[in-house]
Amino acid sequence: MEFNNIISSIKKEAFSPFYFLFGDEPYFIDQIMDHLEAHVLAEMEKSFNQTIVYGKEINVAGIIENAKRYPMGSERQLILVKEAQSISKIEEAILKALEDTPPELASDIYRRGLFLTGGGALLRGLDRRISSKTKLPVHIAEDPLTAVVRGTGIALKKTHEYSFLIDRKSI
């Protein structure tokens, strides 16, 4: 969606449930954030229903926790995450991990793609953004919030099949 269309829809109160704004030009992101802050909630609704957090002070799980709250005395709530450059840090970490991946595992990753798990997987558009950076297919795991725990449980039940994953000295 283009900048002018987003601003127009905000002014018409045709809000999307979620906006994922990123790019190299912070001016446009700041303008959209200002419009959201000015138009989503009435002034008297803001004290209970508007939360502004900064990316370096909160993680994805914290953002999701805020989003789970019900609005108080309002139809909606607004959660603004400002300075969320940690998404770039996620990209950098993925690219670095791919560089350091042994060839036999790298071929599997290139064939099957990457799978996102945890709360970050729930950020709309993150899979497409990572895919465009890595040039790999990116999938969101089924039930991403519990995927790691379920996978760990499977590995622990089948330690004979996954012994290469377990450091026996630490058990």
C-alpha cells in the first residue's frame, strides 16, 4: 500500500488491524505514525487504549501481550512500536547464520526454505521481508508460538534418532 493511500484510509477511519512499516526513509513512517496517533483514538480514549513502546525496550512477545488486551471504553486500541530497528538485526543475524552454515545443511535450507517460529513469526510481512533479503522461501510454522516446544518434545522422545542434537554431558 502506498503512502497516500495509507494516509487517506486513516483519515477515513478505514483502519487496517495491523500496519508493518519499514523502509530506509523514516520521514514517511513517522508521518503515518503521527496520523495513526492523531486519528485512531479520541483524546479521552488514549490513556487506556494507546500504548507507545520503543523497539529497543520491548520484544515481540511484549508487543503480542499488549495486543491481547481488550480496549477499555473504546472500539479499538492502538499500539505504536517506534524505532523498531530490531527487525534489521533479525535480518542481519539470519544472513550471518546462512553464511556460517555448513554446505550439507545449506543445501537443505535452499531446497526447503526457512521456517519462522515464535512471536516474531506473527509479524505480518516479516516472512516476505526475510524472503526478499535472503532470496529463500520463508514459511511460518504451524502454531509458531509453540513450535519450538513441540519440536523439543519430539526430539526428547526420540533421542536415539536425534542424538547429534544432544550433548550427553549436559544431561
